[in-house]
Amino acid sequence: MKSRYKISLAAVLLGGGIVAGSLMNNSVNGASSSGQPGTADDPVVTKSYVDQKIAQAIKGGVPASNTSSKTSNAPATNATSNTTASGASSAGKASTPEQTEALKVVDVKPGQKLIAKAGSEFILRNGYAVVYSMDASGAIDITSGTEIVHNQAVEKNHLLSFPREGRGIQVKEGQKFGLVVMVRGGYTVQ
């Protein structure tokens, strides 16, 4: 008698749990499907739309249609000046200045200096570099929040900002390997 009571009690509890679970599942499913994809509640967007909005936010709210026409002409001129810059730097002469918002990878050989235009940013990726400056000030290491003056070492993967022209980085004296630097903004290789 007691085993029949236990079996029936277990069956009632199990059945009640299944009914309660299905009721709870229906209410959860209903809450998640309030908007159909493509409606005002749940819009479907394309990758190009998202890229356009991101570019607009980065540029400070300028409409992306204006920036796309400006940037479509810029890569062609930058690509040609980049080849002349690398060609001139291999010849050991000063390269043409380059102004761009995109990051460029620049190789600096021993004995050369990478001179920044006002407002440019550098990230040293490979090699041993020191700051080059004609005056008492140098570069701002944004990553560590310090100022690096002439002939002080530059740490790898730190973002450097150059507030004025004529400052830059060069290969540390005694090093036989060059530098790999990511550059945003104008620069020359001397």
C-alpha cells in the first residue's frame, strides 16, 4: 500500500512539474518574440550601414556620404606617395610628407629618423628606438601618461603623440636592426 502511494505521488508531482514548466516556457517564448525581424521594434541592418555609422562616429558626426567621397580619392594618392616614401627612404634621402587618418606601417633603418608632423601618433611595434627632438620637450607617451624627452627609450606597443613638428623617433644607437612603426598622421623619413 505504501509503495502504491509513493508511485502515485511521484506521478502527480512529475505531471505537475511538466505542466508548470510548459506554462512557464510559453510565457518566456512570448516575451522574446515581441518584434519581428525587419520591423521598427527589431530592425535588420546591413554591414555597410553599420560600417558607415562607425566611420561617422569616429569622424565626429560628419555624414558618411561626405567622408566616403573624400576617402575614395585619398587612398590612390597615399598609395603613390607611400611608394615614393619607401623608395626615397631606401635611397637615404628625405621622403615626401604624408598626411592620412589611417594607420600606416613604416620601416625605419638604422641612421634614419622618423619625423612626425604636428598631431601625429606613432606606435613602436618592433626594434629599439629613442625619441628625437631638437628642443627640451619630446613626445607624449599616452599609454603610460608620461613625457619622453630627447634620447629616452620608447617602449614597444605604447601610443606616442607628437604635438609639434620636428620631433620623432630614431633607431637606438648601437642597434643594427631597424624599426617597425605604425603611424597615424603626417611624417617624413630622414
